[in-house]
Amino acid sequence: MNLFGRKSAEPTPASRAAPVIVVGNEKGGCGKSTTAMHLIVGLMDLGHRVASIDLDIRQASLSRYVANRQAYANALGRDVGMPVHYSGVEVTGEDDPGGETVRATERLQFLIDGARVNHDVLVIDTPGSDSPLSRVAHGAANLLVTPVNDSFVDLDVLGHIDARKKQVLGPSHYSEMVLEKRLNQSQDNSAPMEWFVVRNRIGTLDSHNARDVDWALSKLASAIKFRVLPGFSERVIFRELFLVGLTILDLKEASGGKPLSASHLAAREEVRGLVSAIVERVTVPTS
Ligand SMILES: Nc1ncnc2c1ncn2[C@@H]1O[C@H](COP(=O)(O)OP(=O)(O)OP(=O)(O)O)[C@@H](O)[C@H]1O
Ligand SMILES: [Mg+2]
């Protein structure tokens, strides 16, 4: 069984709510919106009906990406797959732009519940800071995807490490919030969310730093209980198609059928690899 509770991309039966994938990390700029965009397109590419919610009300990167994609499709008369997308402002309303009120959190829960009925999967992008809406989203997650860069600054947002003693000292505020949400889910008799930490902007050189990060990530993975997945290398292609709302998976479309370069093929495999690992819940060794 996969994340969708079945073997292929058949539509979700009305009786079964679609899974919720939350892309989250309180570290800003680690690649959440980039990962969300690629997951959405990758899931659509497999034939799934995808809904998406952008909870980053200030930057709204995911909403802008979806709008760019729609504009590209309209301008060229091309049929590129589109998610059913909701921007954060639709949740907060004009009266509460920060989404701080109970009313906003209730609206979000209502939107999540509704989106789960009519789609195969819901992907939620969250801001790089704690917020009431982000907490609601984490509480609704079946799967949390956390991108991290190969840096101890990024890892510290997951858990604190004593590099000299080679020990994990404890979870970060963000991890504590995730652990609390998991506990609540278990107490509500639902399956606690799975947590995949995905490496992003991986460098091509095997540096001393990369090996230290490997070690630290595997320690954190067993202490905080997440799985580490290989994600995306540092590649221009992961950012240069934003303005046209495309991804490497749409590139044939954008390049008029020209063959893909070796680097583009590698990028496409990285996206497909991540999407299928997430869908099939491949067990990736963490140590
Ligand atoms: N694998 C990658 N290769 C090249 N550039 C990348 C990659 N991943 C992300 N970027 C770039 O890094 C920057 C930050 O990425 P992104 O906006 O996805 O992060 P974020 O976690 O959503 O940020 P925020 O916390 O501000 O919402 C962007 O300029 C994006 O294009
Ligand atoms: Mg973002």
C-alpha cells in the first residue's frame, strides 16, 4: 500500500479522505516552496488530483508559482496540469491578514477537510516561522516533508548537537512542536504523521562538511524519529522556471521538444525519485 492507501493512481473513493502532505521547517529559505512546487507537479504527473494550500501569506511563493503556471498555460494555449489551489488570504480574510485569530484556524481546518474529500492528495506549503495556521496544518499532516540544506545552521533548527561529544542534546522548538502534534494524533487514535527530512541544495563535491552533516542527520533521525531522503542538488533548473510556473518535469513542454541535457535528466530523476519515495514510503536507512 502506498500513501494513497491503494496500488495505483485510481481516484480517491468518496469515503476516504485524501492524505495531507505538509512541507514545513521553521528555517527560512531551506527550499520549502521549491519542494512543494516539485511535489505538486510530480504528483500530477503520476495522474493524481492535487489540491494545494499556501500558508505563507507574506511571500506567497507557491501561489505566485501557480498563477505563473496558469498564465503560461493561457498565453500559449497549452494544457499543463493544474492543482486546485488556495492562497493563505482565502483562509485569513481581509480582517485578519496575519491569520492569528481562532476564526482563521477554524477556516483553515474547514478548507483542509473539504479539499481532502475531492482530491487524491493535499499539499500544504508553510512559512519559515511559527504561526497558528502552520500549527493547524502540521496537526493535519499524514506526512511532513522537511527540506534542509547541508549546513549545521539548518540542522540546529531540527535538534541541538554537541559536535565534540557527538551527541544529540535535544529537539529544537520546531521538532518539539512536531512531536507534540504526533502525540495528539496518537491520542486521537489516528496514525501519527510520518516525517521525511529531505536534503536540498546538495553540493557535488564530497566535502568534510557534507560527511559531518551526514553523521549529524543520522543521529538526529534516530533521536527525533524521522527518515532522511535524498532530495535535490544545487541546480539552476530548480529555480529558473519559476516565472513560467514550470518544473523540470514540464521541460519538454517549455523547450519545444528539444532533448534534455545530462544535468536536466539528473534533475528530473531527483524529482521523480523524491516523489516516488514519498508516495511509496520507501524505507531509506537513516544511519
Ligand atoms: N535545489 C535547489 N537548487 C537551486 N536553487 C534552489 C534549490 N532549492 C531552492 N533554491 C532556491 O533557494 C531559494 C529559497 O528557496 P524557497 O523559496 O523554496 O525556500 P523556502 O523554504 O520556501 O523559503 P521561505 O522560508 O522564505 O518560505 C529560492 O531562491 C530558490 O529558487
Ligand atoms: Mg517558501
